[in-house]
Amino acid sequence: MSESGVSPTMSSRAESDFLCKFFSVLNENGVSYAVMRNHETLPYSCRDTDLDVLVNPDHGRSFLSILKKVIADSEATLLGETSAPGFRKVFVLGKNSKYAEHWWGLRLDVNIGLKYKGLSLLNDSHPLSTTIHNDIYVLSDGFSAVLGVLKEVLNNGVIPERYVKTARSFVTTEWESVEKLLMPMGDNSLALIKKAIMDKPRGEKALCIGIRNSFFRHVLSDRPLEFVRGRAHSMGSRILRYLSPSGTVVAILGADGAGKSTIIDSIKPFLDQATHNAVVVRHLRPNFLPPLSKFKGGNKATFGPVTDPHGSRPSGSLGSLIRISYATLNYVLGYWFETRFQIAKQPNVVIFDRYAYDMGIDPARFRISLPPSVTRAFVRLAPKPDLIFCLIGSPGVLVARKRELPLEEVARQVEALKAFTQKERRAIAINTENSVEDCSNQILQSLADYCRERSKA
């Protein structure tokens, strides 16, 4: 039984084997770390929260090395990883056949020291205020709450009510310890942090900006080289993440009735665990540009699922050219100014329910009437997803599920999808005559395999 009264048999979940092994190896190797919050159910479960860990800078490399080795040894996959000075965001997707829900996901925020914009907040030479929970080192509730307030103030410009009460109690009795631990912030910044915690005054936004600016001024005057180097590294890491994003873009194609929404609903919970609910699902295309109907004075949005996909007649040659040009532009701009940021900021997963390829497979849905060669030329301009899953099943079964299109049209689209899968190396055929669970397992396994190979490159 743990200190909190949570037994392994009551709280173990699919990720428990990974967590138990991970913390055990950290302890065996003498790595200096502390879980920052939400430790109550560890190491048996993360309770659908992220794992936020503070690591001594001297042990940062060892911590990350152990993490990746345990991932590799635990039938798990590094779904993606982003880095900034003193910080790693790691998304893990795993499988454990001992549990009813085989798949599990976990997001780890690894703070190597504690930095903001590349600048140190924490006095690494001062011992942390920690306790032991189930053989895991965790920050004391009070200091964890103080850091919770500090991170929200600096990153989001708010004073979080959920941490203030505990932080206030700790500051009242242990302020001298807080000053020593956060000494790199400077006296003025610390006084403002204390004011934010103890008084939570009006003008919250202005106070948060004041804390941030006071911290920057202190570092610039006290440690100018660190200031220049830290800000440069912080900006450089953002640029590198955009140039080489660690997230993944997935497209799921299929004729009406293939079960695209059902499949997405079945894989999304596990990906949400791995990304801490950051998965993005888009229907058909990005929402970067408004629908063409807006330019005609229309009020009806057309970005959601369509119940009568061939209900409108295709446009003529000129109208079709305008439609396909606009749709392609939406894919291009939507990727570079929306999706790209989503997979660069963190190792996110963006799922498209249909994609640009549908302009060639089902042009009538887009009201496009152009020679196939012209349509294919435009489709090739759209940025390619990392993985494309093509749901293929019996046309008769698909029509029985969803009677929006005639059997002949559904059969034609199924054959077009089969041909597309054979030509496109990123495409993977999924037989929808199998169970939803089998289809979901195949997709998650293919995604895990792709991310594993990518991490080796």
C-alpha cells in the first residue's frame, strides 16, 4: 500500500509496467530527479495527466538516456520529442497486452534544471524540498505549488487559483527557502512573486508582465552573457523545431460508410493520453481559408461532414479551376501556417478525416469537373501527410452503412483507393471487414513503427 492509500491492484493501468521500470532504473543509477506534481497514483498510473519531472542539470543526459532505453525495452515508441534550452517534451505511445486496453500513452515534461526562455530560474546548488512516495522522489506539495504559480505566471500570464492556497501556506513558513531556491530570479522578481501568491491583487496581467520583465532585467544586468546566450538558444530552438517538426500528420481516406469517424474515435483516446489531449482532428481540409460560399454571401459553413456529398452539380471548367485552385491553396497555406506550427511546437498528431487526395478520388464532392491529369497536378501541390490510411471494404457493406451514394459510385471509389494505395508509398490499406479493434490496432501499430523508424534517422 502506498502512502496515499492507493494499492497497485486498484490503480494499475497499461502504463504501469513502464513507469515502475523507469523509476526503478532511475533510482538504481542514482539520477537526481523529482516529480513536480500529480504523483499520487505513481508508479501504477499517471491518471491521464502528464508526468512533469525536474532533473538536476548534471544528470540530464543520464535521465534522457535511461528514458529512451526504457521506452525501447518496454514495447513502447517515442511518438515524438521537442526540445528547448533546459526542457524536453516527450510523447510516448505504448502497448501492453496484459490489459484490456492494450494501448497507452504518456506525455513527459522534462525540466533539466528550471529555465524560462533559456534563462535559469533555479539555484541548482541548493537542495530541493522533496519527499519520497512509493520509492519515487517528489517535490514537496508547497514548493511544487510555488513552481506551479511561477510557471503559469511566466508562460501564460495568469496566477493559477489551483496552486495559490498551497503555495501561500508554504511561502508563509518557508519563504527563506524559496528565496534560496529561486535566487537566480533576483530580489525584485521574488518580491513580486511573493506578492502574487500572498495577495493575488487586481491587475493580475500587469503583475505577471512585471515579474517577467523584472526577471529579464535582473539576468541582463547580473548575468549578461547568460541572457544573450539563453535568448539566442531559445529563439534558435523554435526555428529548428519549425524546420524539422517532430509531430506527425495522418490522413484517413475511405468512401462513405468505411468508418473513418469510428476509427478516429477509437484511436484518439490513446493518442490523447500520449499528447495530453493535444490531438487535432480536421475534416477534409484545413480551416485556414474560409469556404468559397462566404465570398458569395453564404452564411452556411461547409467545413464539417457533408450528408449529401454529390447533391450539388459540378461547376464548369472555369468554376472547377477556381475551386481546385482555392482548395489547393487552402491545403498549402493551412499546412505551413497552421498544421506546421501544431506539429513543431510539440510532437503532436494531426489527423485529417479525408484529405486533398479526395479531390482526385471523389471530385464530385468538391464540385470539380476537370480532366484527371489536371486534378492530379493540383493534388500533387498539397503537402503530403506522413502516413495515409486507406479504409477499404466491400462496396455493398459500405452502402448498407451509409446510403449517401449509389453502389456503382462507391465501388468506383473503392477501386480508386486500391489503386492509390499501390502507387503511394505512404499509404497503408486497412481492411474494414475486420473489427474496429483490429483496424485501430493496425493503425496505431503502423504509427508506432513509423515514429520508431523516424527516431533512428
